[in-house]
Amino acid sequence: MSRVTAWHCIRATSGMPMREIEREAAASGLDARDTGLVRALVGIEVRRRATLRAILDHYLRGKTSPELAAHLRLGIAQLLFLDRVPDHAAVSETVDAVARTVAFSKAKVANAILRAVIRDRRIGTCGDARRNLVGRELHLAEPVFRDPDEHPLLWAEDALSIPAPMLKRWEKRHGRERTHALAKTFLGEPPLCLRAFGDAGDAAGEARDALLERLRAHDVPAEPGFHPRVVRVAAEHASAAFDDASGLGAELASGKLTVQGETALFAAELVRAQPGERILDLCAAPGGKTAALAEAGAHVVAVDDDPARVETLRATCARLGIEDRVTVVVADATAALPDELEQEYDAVLVDAPCSNTGVLGARPGARWRFGPSELARLGELQTRLFDCAAARVRPGGRLVWSTCSLEPEENTQRVRAFLAEHAGFTLAESHEALPGTADEPGPADGGFAARLERD
């Protein structure tokens, strides 16, 4: 049943298969273990989609229906990228799923292709980049990717599973080596980033160090994050961090601990929130930055237009015990707020909807939605948000623009365009963060933040 559920997720019309997992798993009555398998399968298919397509094209040598192709990509993902599923189970589950959801006659096709992949799979890497599976100690018997010497961008699209136009943009700014390192990082799940709350008066880093000790005492591999208040746990160990023995699940529930993205925390700190200030947080859900602002002693008006995400925001505030410092509002941030909130604030934070190119590990499907039309659509929304935020900053106040994007159109160019239209604001500080790689230290995720000050 897990295989069929995963297939429904990647065939969903929403175009966001990772968001379909919980709903589809609940509809299928899957338990936590099988839901975890669905999540792993869907995550691999989305992150490795271009690689899986290239491999499938090699074995198909012709077109097939989208329905069958989706099943075959999932089956190949199990055989090449998911060690927990034995070969015979991957084949039988795929064949059965095809027979049940596509056509019984297509089951033989699925069986033949998957057995050919098993036959051609080789342990270790070889000297031919057209055959190696990036990030795996595996290669295939024949070339399946395009030639990196003749078509370097197309090889990278096949092998690194990032669209060639996105890779080309990144290479112009960061060079080929750094671009490939980023793409490799985005092939996997990002680490879980945790922030502990210490007692009042604790020195900076004490809560983080204590959390590190507790994790290591329970044999959970953990390391200090790039942000001095964050601890990282590799994705494969995330569930172990919250088992009953560690006690961290209780700490999370009680508000002594929270999940906090590093670039998001840097952006919230760039606001320079002070006790007693009134701060407007637009696009606030799920509430991580709201919490950081309230923790600094400010009163935060947290606005979001998605009722479901607002419920998560409310739950975050309740869990962390900051409800008395947060006013939650369900509203379109580009429209008028309720009369009692339509005023000027000491600071406004805009965590803008964006292309998500700095967090492709956590939001892998964003790579397949990226393109000129998506950037144009987001740009129109971002301009409206920026203008609405500016109107609510008091004289002498601050405006922080934040994204989880690596694209200049959403970051530096967006800020320059804003400043050209708003003479009363000046740029005080800005930061672009690329996700860290094995050779380049950095945060677990990427993004941009700028603080502007009003005269």
C-alpha cells in the first residue's frame, strides 16, 4: 500500500508531492512506519527526478504513459537510492502497483525494466561520469547521462537533478565547483536544526552546549550549527533524537526546545528587536521568527493569510509560552489590516513568499517549479508586500526583507528597486547565505535578509 500511496503523491495535481504525504497516508490508513517509507520514497523521487528520468529513458528507449513512468521512477529509486528495501520487494511492489493502478499488461514491462536495472547495477564508482550515481557508491554498466565534456550543464541536470537553467544562473554567480557542491547538498534531506531555550542570565551558547551534551549522551550524533544558538542533527538521526529515552520530545512539547532554521533565525535577529517594541511580522506562519522576536521582549503582531498555517502559528506560540506577547491575525498582508492594527510599528519583518532556491533540500519540488513565469508571479506579490510593509514603519523604524531564495531578482535587485521608489529608506545591512557544503562552511539552508531604516 505504501507504493501506491507514494505514486498518488507524485501524481497529485497540486504539483507539491511532499505536501500530499500526510493526507494520502491518512486516507490509506498507513501507520507511522509505512508513512515514513512513503516520505522517503517521495523525497527521493522529487530530489532525484531528473536522474531517474535519464535512467528510465535509457531502458525504455521510447515513450510511455506518465502513470507508468511515475511507478517506474519510484521502483528505480528503491533499487538505487533506498537501501532499506530488498530488490525482490522493490520489484514485486512496483509490479503489483502497476497492475492495480495502470494495467495488468504493463506489469510485465515494469518487471523487465527493474530487473534490467538490477542486472546493470555495479558497486563502487568508475571513471565515467555518465555512469556514476552522484552521492552513491554505485554505477551502471552503460552510460545513462549526457556527456559532461560536450554538454556540461545537461550532464549536471541529469546527474545532479537540478534544472539546467537554474544551474546556469548559479554558475555565473558562484562558479561551477560551488554550484555543483550546492546541487549535491540539495540531493539529500537537510539536517534537523534545534534551538534550546536556557534560563534567564545564561551566557550565549550555554543552552546549545547543554543540548549537545544531552544528544550525545543518548548516542545521537549532533554538532554545533553555523548559528551559535543552533544544534544540528543529521536527517537520518532525527527520529532518534526524539525517542522516549532522550526526553527531548517532552522538551519540545514543553517549549524548552524548538525547531529553528538557521537563516530564519539570522533574519529575525537582523530586526534588532528590543523589549517593549511593537513589531509587525508579515507572512508569519509557522512562527519561528515570531518566536525569536517575542523572545527578545517585543510585542509581535503576526499576520498570515493561510488559516491552516495560522493554527500552526498559534500552536507554536502556545508551546513556547509567548501568547501574551503575540497577537495573531488571519489577513492578507497586502490588504488592510483590522482597524485596531492599522498603525505604524517600530519594525516590520517581511518573510516573503519566494522561489525557495536556498532550501531545495527541505522543499525539493521547488526546483521543478522554477522559471521566468514563476519569478514574475512571485515578483508581483513581493512588490506589493514590500510596499505594504513600508507604509507601516514609523519614522526612525526598521524594515527587514527576508527570503529563502538565492536569486538576485528576489533579494538584492528587489531591495534596490524598493529603495529607488521609497526615498525615505536607506539600506543599513544585508546578508546572503549559501548553504554550507563539505568544503565551504555555512548555514544548513540558504537565504537573504536586509535591514532598511526609515528617516
